Amino acid sequence: MPAKSPARPEKADENVLYVVLHGLITLIDTGRKGFIAHVLEAPEIRKRHKFFLGDWLSEIDIPERKKKKKPQHLVLQGVDSGNATLNADMNAVAKIRSIPSPMKSSVRAIIRLGQPRKIYSFVKGKLKPDGLQGTLNQLVNPKPTFLSGTQVFKYTYKKKNKVMVVDNSGKEIWIPKTEARVKTKSKLLNVIVLHVYNEPAVGMSKVQGNDHNRHEFKVSADFCKFKLDLAKPTSTVPDTSIDDLPGGLLLAEVLNLHRRGSAVNEIIRPVREGQKGPINRDAGGGAGGPVCGGIHAQITPTTQARR
């Protein structure tokens, strides 16, 4: 008898790309033209942080910017546009009139991202009363409840081979290595995940972490020409469970970089023992302090109309 032809795989209901942005990455919402992600640094930050981009556990370095040279300029391609905006209760989002200059010394790299379908905020720290001080009236929400150290942008795409990150010359900097098939309660998904890190790779003491977090916040506020200070350390809160995650994203993937090693070991152990299913972990807290990150910004509608 002739051999049976292999069954065609079931067609996915949706193709999903998650872009996971960890740490000191200031996002500028330009409206219909999408977001610009600014990977920021300063001497003290450069000494402690790792700058990575790519598939989880196999990222490549975001190269250090050379003196008097432009920052690396990258573009995400091959995704569909949405209309999601940052949650101004989970983040300090400033209203600004123009895009800050990419030539500022604090900019290591720029990544242009289309407007996503949805934005998730993880690794939260709760703000204390008067925790933010400065020009609060220029925030979208003058009294946000939290600051978030990890943002996840959700996109859809039509073809995997069209999804990539390229530089100004069109050179491919990242193409996805895997496309997972994920069954949720309601859908069958094809899932790709891209990570961008700007975080410490090792933990710090509470005092060191709080000072470091405040410094990061100031670097991002200065970049946006915004007078705002993280005057009090945020409080750690239980942040995330598996039920909070969008389908196909691992809980360990939203953790800070310095916690990644232990999280991976917790994934490997049950696999070695023949167990199945994801692990439960709390994804709250940052590297020595509750939040590793800064402010974000939104171009005002009047400015968009003039541009």
C-alpha cells in the first residue's frame, strides 16, 4: 500500500509577535507612526548593564555607541499596525512637544516599532505618596499608581519570513529563529518572541538598587527634557502569574535579567524529570530595587498635527 501523506498542520487562528522590552528603554509614542524605543545609558549605567537584542537566551549585543557617532538605528518590519497606547497608571508617561534628539549622549540605540495591537506592563513597583516629584501636571496621569520595568508589545503578522529587525542600510540584525505553535483556551497561535534588554546582569543590595533605579529614572527624564524625580523608592508588589500572561509567553521571559539564570534552571529541572507544563513564579521586583527603568513619553496631538 502506498504510504499515507502526512497530515497538513492545522492552520493557526493568529500569528503573534511579542516584543519584550526590559529595563531602561524609554518609549516615545508618536501616534500613527508608532513608537520609538530609546535604549539609554550613562557611565554608571553602562558599567552595570547588559544591552541585548534577539531570541530569548541567544540574544546578541547591542553595540556600544562610538564617540561622535550616531546611535545604532533599527526598524522592526513585517508586522501589522494596531492602536495600543501605554497604560498611564502603570507608567509615568510625559506629554512632550517633539521627539528628543537621538544625538544625545545618553542614547545607545533606537528601535522604531509600529503601533502594537496591545501593550502589557510587568515587573511593577508601587509608587509611594509623593514618590514622584517635579512637573507632575505634564504627565498624562499626574499620579500613576505604579512604575513598570518591562513592557510587552503584541503584534500580529502575516508571514514569518517578513518579520525582522533591520538597520538603516537594510541589513538584517535579527530574524526569528523559532515559531511556536501555542494552543490557548480559545485560539491556536503561531508565536514569535523578540527580547530587548537594558538591565544589570547581577543583583544589587537594596540601597544600591534604589540609588541605581533613581539614577536610571533621572537619565530618562533628562533625555525627555522633563523635570521629574523618583524621590522615593517604589515598593515591591506581587506582579505576575501564568494567568496574567498572553498566550505563548513564558513567565520567566518577563523577569529581570539578573533573575533569568535561576528561572531557566527552574524550567530545566522539571523537564529533566519528565514533567510537563509551565512553572509558577512571581515576576515582581527589579535588580536590587523594585523597578529598573524610567519614564516614557507621548507626543501631544497638537504637535502631531503640525508635523
